[in-house]
Amino acid sequence: MRAEVRHQLKQDRFAVATAETVSWAVDHRKVLTILGIIAAIIVAGVLAGYYYLQEQNRAASLAMATAFRTYDAAIVPAGTPPQPGMTFFGSAQERAKAAQPLFQGVTQKYPHTHNAEIARYFVALTDLDMGNSAAAEKQLQDLSSAHNEDLASLAKFALANQYRNTGREDQAIQLYKQVAAHPTTSVSKAQAQLALAEAYSAKQPDEARKLYQQIQKDNPTSPAAEMAATRLEALK
């Protein structure tokens, strides 16, 4: 077959294919228009969702900052005169009572933000400060299985402290061990080991001594090692 003929056939096939495509597009233009609108709506929805979450996170961060300022306020003796621009309270209970609604507001208004998870942790801490042990423990137990490992670690550590403070050393020891075995940026291995050794010290001083020595060995120049040395001396 001559080259010119082959070239002509290719052109004819291209023309036919193009014509068929154009014809299909014309016949289905309504469908294509609908698909285009749907795609535009999806893109707009994604962008709107992104900006909405960004705005939610920003607002939640501001609300958390206000709650933190309240929870971090100084505790002063009764009768201390007010100071311009300063917030302080007469007791930890009074401070917790003022801070808790602020943290609860974050969980209620911005439930899908990272700040809401952290706010739940501080709601539990304020419950502890106010003596609402059952509510605090329930909240901390729920948070101890949170997807956020740092938050879960904090919750376990706080719950272990609560167990130890209320005479449940065995439960506290188990939680301290879990945290020490899976350290996070929020609760280090040494921090969990120090608490574990402290829990051991009353009834199992030999175990406490071993842990303090291990902390010194693993963290020779750290504040944890200094604290371990001080507590080890107190055991003798």
C-alpha cells in the first residue's frame, strides 16, 4: 500500500473517531454538564470543609488559651486584695470550679478539634481538684484508650496518680508499668519509672531501689537521675 494511501486512511480513521466523540458529547451534554457541576460541588465542599476546620481549630485554640490562663492562675491567701489585670483564687477547688466550664465549652463548641481532646483531660483534672473522683476517673479511663498516644499516656499517668493517692497501689503500679513500657513525648520512661519507684517505696523498697539505680544508669546527667539519687538516699 502506498504511503499516501496509508496516511489518508489514518486521517480518515482519526476524523471518524473525532466525529464519534463529538457526537457522543453532543448527545450526552446534559450528563456531562451534571457531572461537571457535581465535581465543582465536591471541590467546593472540600475547600469549605478545610476552611471550616481551620476556623474551628483557631477558635478552639483561643478558647483553650483562656481556659489555661484561668487554670494556671495563682492561689493566694484569703483576704488578698485584688490586683489590676491579675486573676487569682483562694484555693485549688475555687480555681478548678472557674476553669472547668471553660474547658467544657471547648469540648462542646469544637468537638472535632484536637483541642477538644485535650480539654477533656483538663475537665478530668478539675474534677479531681474539686473532689469529684468518680467523674474524673471515668473520664481518664475513657481517655486512656484515646487514639492520640500522648493524650492516652497523660490520662494513664494521671489515673495512676489518683489510684496511688487513694491507696490503690496495685492498680497504680500496673498503669505506671504500662506507661514506662510505652513512653511518649508527654510522659517519658524516666518520669513513669520515678512514679513507679515511689509507689514501690512503701511496701517494696528493694524494687524501688532497683528502679532508682536503673534511672541513674540510663539517664546519668539528667534531672531524673538527680531525683532518683535523692530518693535513693532517702530509702537507706
